[in-house]
Amino acid sequence: MDTFIHLASWLCLLLGCCFCMIGGVGLLRLPDFYSRIHGGGVTDTLGAGLVITGLMLQGGLTLTTAKLAMILLFLLLTSPVATHAIARAAQHSGLKPQVADAAA
């Protein structure tokens, strides 16, 4: 059982790091603000969530795991709300989404 938890925690850590890297590349490569904020927000929330989950599995049943669970809950509640608020502020300030041509 210890080996399974160890492997699951490393899988979560590696997947979380991959999602964070994909989010970083998305911030650089996506064409407009709204695409970038969507790509960054989704992958960052999932990436950080997986990293924290992996750390929770590494920690076992300790006070540290309880603290990590609270951080994870806070992250899952605030990150999408912050992304939405930033997108709404951009829309309110007049920033229009970039629309691709249908012929392309």
C-alpha cells in the first residue's frame, strides 16, 4: 500500500508540473487576452491542485496534510473567481475578444 501511495503522489506531482508548464506556454502562445486568461487559469488551477494533492499524499495523516487541504480548498474557490473577475474587468474596460476568420 505504501508503494501505491508513493507512486500516486509522484504521478500527481508530475502531472501538476506538466499542467503548470502547459499553462505557461499557453500564456505565451495564445493569440488574445481572453484565450490567455482561460488557458492560464484552467491549467494553473488544475496544476496547482495536483501538486498540492501529491504533497498531501506524501504527508500522510498529519497536521501538514490538513493545512494543505485548506490551501487546496482556498485555491479551488478563489482561482476561478479571480480569473472571472479579471476577464469581466477587461470586458468592462472595452477590450474585445479577437475573432478568427471563418475562411481560415
